[in-house]
Amino acid sequence: MKKIYLFTLSFLLIIISFGCKSLQRTDDALRIRKDSAYKYTAYPFNFNIVRNGNTLRGMVLRLETVMVPDSCVPGREPKFKVENRVAFLDVKSPNLNYIEYIPFEDVDFIGPKFNQPINTFEDYNFPLEPKRFRYVPWDTIKVYCQECGCQPFSLSFNLPCLFCPECPTRICKWYFLELRGGYATYRDKKSPSESVWKDGFMGEIAAGFRFGSRKQFGLGLMFSTGLPIYNSFTGEDIRRPLTLLHFRWDPFKNCMKPREKTMPIRRTEGYCDCPEEFLEEKKKEKLDLPFEKCFNPFFYVQSGLPIDKFSIDLFKLNISKSNCRDKISSSAPYLNVKTIPLTFTIGVGVDYPISSHVDITIDAGWRSYAFGESQALLGFSNVPSYRRINMFFIRTGITL
């Protein structure tokens, strides 16, 4: 029991130590002009999601005036193009990687209608209520031309960091793959009258497909190497592998198409001798918002059958059309032979993205492990019967 408490406590401390605050959102209404509403009826990061293009619901982060040079020619002072836009985070967007930039000419500003400044926005649940108005900052961003410089030779391999200052945007494919190593502790029976505490290590792999509007659900199959469990009638210690139907739910997983982060800036060809030229945006202060969530919790359930010989024999006995099972039951009523050894699991864990396609994962769970046993009885050498044990486990690995 001490090992169970130790692993459970360690697991909880990891979650508490590394958990990040979620974004504290406001519930704003962003009105769109009638002649532009058709542009915003589809959510831009997932066109299958339809929304009200007349009034967008979410968080208005700020107004921006962006000044971009028309060209970058040595010895010539560039002229700047000016674009005014609203930085908006839709209610469906999971984090700050999904900001929309909406031009001023598409916005129906509510402020001037109430003799308020243009950076005034209303509460979605209290429209046209001046007491609920909110004022957002208005930033000016100026993009400067910069001399090109050839990059020095480097032997860096751009290895992914484990705890990066900013979380990579998670891009999920239609399928998933999980690779896990785990440790479990459980009470087993070495004989019908002798119980012992055991522990052991296991390896597990799961694969399947994702579905849902944000790919937040996963359904597939899992294979586990299983754990050594006694046949209590003979004292033989047998490893019992498992095949399970695997379902997982990632309620906060960010699995949508990321926005394009580059700005449409026109550049002049042949400006410098390096292979590529670039423009650098002048750094500006970040919004005073909490750090977005990096650690994503998930939950899973599993159900299936062990595939060791004794369990398979018990399964066959229950689905066969012969009267063999009834004869065993009547001759040895103390044996449970009329139950299929169905195993099920529940668990919870956290993912941490180390790249756009890979998560490091740690989880803990409880498994009710059903299996078959065998003994010589009634003139037969392999009479199967049913037994079940409970175990706690902790696993770690990667998710693709």
C-alpha cells in the first residue's frame, strides 16, 4: 500500500507543479457590418463550424495600427502602408494561437454611437448597455526594414525542448498512436488460501482514429504485455497479455488548424547577397494575460479480454454450444465457469506537447483484471474457471 500512496502522491504533485492557468476571457460582442457579415459566418480555423457572422462572440484583445514598408531598397526611405485592425479571440478558440485580425472597415463599432471612443466594446449578454462597456488598448506596430546578414555556420540540431517558454501549437492528424511503459501493484493469490502483494512492469501500445469538432475524442485498440498473475490452483506465474477497446477524451486538446503567422509584407528581390532577405517586426509588449494552458488533461476507459491460454479456454467454454459448461457447473458448483473474463480500465492523465506532433504523457489508472485459471478436475487436465483482481498503475510515454 505504501507504493500505491507514493506513486499517487507523486502523480498529483507533478500535475500541481506544472499546471498552468487558463486564459481569463471576457465575453464581448464584436458587431460586423451587414455587407461584410458573409465573410465571418465560418470559423476560419475549422470551416465546418458555422457561427453568426453579424455579431461575433469572444474576446476583443486590442486594436492595432500596423505600419508596413512598401519596399526595402538600400539608401531609400520607405513609405509606410497603414492598416487598422481588431485582434479578436473567438469563443471557440482554445488559446492565443487562434487570433483573428479583422479590418476596421468590416467592423460596426458601437462606441461612436454612444459618444464613446472607437475602442469601446459591449458585453455579449448585455448588448447596448453602457455600464457594461469595456475599453481595450490600441497598439501601434511599426515594421522596419533590416539589413540582411548571412547566418554563421552552426552545428545546432534544433532539438525540441522539454519545458519551453511557449507551448507548441498541437496539430493532430486523423489518427493517434500511444506508446506507454507502466508500473502496477496488486494483490494476487498464489493458492486458494494464500494472498500476496505483487508488482510488475508492463508495456502498452494503442492506436485508433480521432473524431469530434476539435479532434477531442479518440477510439481504437490497445495491446498490453500484461502482468504475471498466478494460476492459483497450480502456483504457476503466467504473464497475461490484454487486448482492449480504448476510448479517450481530451476536453481541452488544441487540435485545429493553426493560423498563418507571417505578415503579408512585399519585399524587393535582389536586395542583398544572402539567399533570403527578411523583415523583422519591432518587438512590442505582450498582453497582460495569464499564460495559456500547456498541460492538457485527458480521461480514458478501456474494456477487453486477456489473451493467455487459460482465458481463451474460458471464453471458448462460454460461447460454445456444447453442454460442457453446464456439466462442470453442476459437478463443481464452487467454480465460476459461466462468466466471460471481461477486463475494464479507467484512468486520467496529462499531455505536454514537446512539438506540434508529439506529447509527453503521464497517467494513472485502476484496472479490474479478469482472467481464466485452469486445473485438473473431473477427469480433465484443463478445466477453466474465472477469477478477477484489482490493480493500480502509473504509466508514462508519448502520444502522436
